[in-house]
Amino acid sequence: MATITAFIRVSTKKVEKVNIRFRLRDGRGIQLFHKSEIIVNPDNFDEKAQKIKAKVVYNATNRQAFDKSIADRKDIIFTIYNEQSNKETLTSDWLEDAIDKYLHPEKYNRTIYKPSDETLLSYIAHFIKKAPERKDKKTGRLLNFNNLQQYKATEKHILKFAEIEKRADYQFNEVNTNFYNRFVTYLQNEIVETDKKGKPLLIPVLDEKGKPVLNEDGTPKLKIKVLKEKFTQNSVGKHIKILKIMLSEAKADTSSFYVFTEEVDNVYLNETELQQLKDFNFSGSPYLERVRDWFLLLAWTGCRFSDLAKIGSSDIKDNFITFRQQKTNTKVTIPLHPVVLDILKKYNFAMPEPISNQRFNEYIKEVCKLAQIDANESFTRTVGGKLLTETMPKYELVSSHTCRRSFCTNMYKRGLPSL
């Protein structure tokens, strides 16, 4: 599995600011570098922890923002790297270009939006370019990183949808019920890459080190190259909701665009399983140990992932955590459960190194599998427009949402009122 490290280069000349650099390693053969625009005083940077030194006097908000920027950039690098099939040919120059395109897609759009434009894709590109300046209508605060990433994800699918339909763009009078139905069909179905003859393109299966997996006869094991998986009902609804938000200020009529929602069978970890997770020794895999600790902090506080990541040592006093929720802007005070207290002591009453939600959801499945949280669970959901009932090990279903659900369910079973 690829690993990414944040580091700095310091010359003999005394400087107050240096750029954070990133090194991606995958096995022995792949090593890529990226010089970011993130800057730090070299005296304040802890290269081992890859964050601001714990003993440095530093503004708590700025400290959290800096640490999160490191985690976010690592996540972007992981995402870009993992999308590539032929990783052995990648270079640091390629990585720099790919990150720039990811962070600044407007620089590479062939169509430049003008106020008089009447086309869908150019409007969406302009909307996303201006999105960092937009404010939430309820709170008045600037949109957060997660909102912006969701906008970009929906734009990515609209662009892929247009590519499949062999369209350079759409006039706004084409954004109608027929457009909606076609886009929903695209979201619900699997998209595979094909060769010139229209046959599914086959690519090598790679192991965790990026090396080809071989069949018994020594030939490379192949799989169909999937560009997009079938989406669940809620994922389809999420993209439709964001499309409606983006077009709310445009001329398109989206009143008939139905936003799908579905109540799904979410799992939770009971107190026995949480203790099982706590007792497992992850000392041989520090990154999995941090993910385990994040999960337990979330499961014993009931915090949202986005809130807990921003809590600093100044928010922890007298065996309570006090903070303002990002989603609701309400102030909450939570008593420290003994498990939470043990973890905080372990990290000197600060949060573990931040990790992106996407990376957390990937690693927590591995964590729970190692801890043998593997009882079979059956669940029903709509995938690709079809209602499916599946059975799989519990660890496959665990995500950041499981933490909050575990807290609520366990507290309810203890007799705490739900309201």
C-alpha cells in the first residue's frame, strides 16, 4: 500500500517560511514528490509527527487548520494516484500537474464562462470557481471543504455524462425532465471503459504494493476497467440535490428533479465490540492504531467526524469536551467516557493526527477486520435502481457513520432517552 509523508527542506540559510513537501512511496519502485503551497516556520514543524510541534505556542484554530491541510493534501494525492492503472510510469512532474488540475480545474476548462453564456457546463465551472466565496444561507459562514469537494464530485459526473453522450455542452433549455432521467440512468449504472471495438477494456489486478497479481500459470490476472460503479439510491439523490443547488441561481427549471432518499440498514458496534476494538494491539501499524483511536473517540462522544477533527486541547477541561457544532452552530458539552480519557492521555490531551473522511472509511474496515468484528450482517438497499439484499461480514459495512450510530444505539440501550 502506498504511503505519503509530509516533510520540509531546510537550508543553512535562516528562513521563516518553507513549503511543505510530500513524498509518495509505493513498494521499492515508486517514489513521487510534490511541493505544495502550504507553508510553515521550519522551527515549528515536527517532521516525525508531520504537524505543528506540540510544545510550540500556536493559535489553536491555525494549528488545526494547518494539520487538516496536511491530511487533505495527502488524501488528494492518494485519490489521484489510486485512479491510475499503470503506476510504474508515473513521475513527480505528472503528480504536480495532476494536483494542479485537481485544485484548479478552471485553469484547464476549454470553455470560459461569461455572464451571457447559456450553457450548462460553463455555468457549473463558473459556479465551482466562485464556490469558495459563497456563504451558507442559514449560517452566513463560508462553505467548508467538504461542501466544495461534493460540488466537484458532482461536476465530475456531469462531465463524464456529457462525454458519454458525446456532448461538448448543453443549452439550458435542454436541462429538462428528459435530461434528468438520462443523468439518473447514468448514475444508477456501471460504466466500463471499452477498446476501439467496443469490448470491455481489461487491466492488470495489482496487489497492495502496486505489483501485478499472477494466475497459477504465471499470466497476469486481469479485470474489467470500471470507470464508475453503480450508485446507491442515496448517492444518486446526493448528486441530484447538488445539481439543483448549483442551478438554483440559473435559468434551468429543476422543480421536477426528484431527490431520491432511502432509509438503509446501518450497522452499529455494541459495547462488547467497542471493547474488542480497544483491546486489539495495533502497535505494529501506527496508522491503523490512529484510525482505531479516532473511531473510539467518535463512538464514545457521539461527535460528527467533521467536529471532532477540529477540537483542540483548549476545548477539553474538567473531564468535559465543549465545542460548537459545525452543522448546527450549536454549542455542546460532552462528559469524557473513560475510553475517551485514556485516548486523550495517550495523545497528551490533543486529537490524534487528522485523517480525511474518505481515508478513514477505507482504513476502518481493515481495522475492524483485524479485530475480528466479522459477524455476518444482512442489509437491503437500492443499487443501480434495483432493490438488493446482501449478506457480508460486519467490518465491510463499518464507516464514519457507524461511530455516531453506535453512540446513539448504545446510549439508548443503557436507558438514556432519545429526545
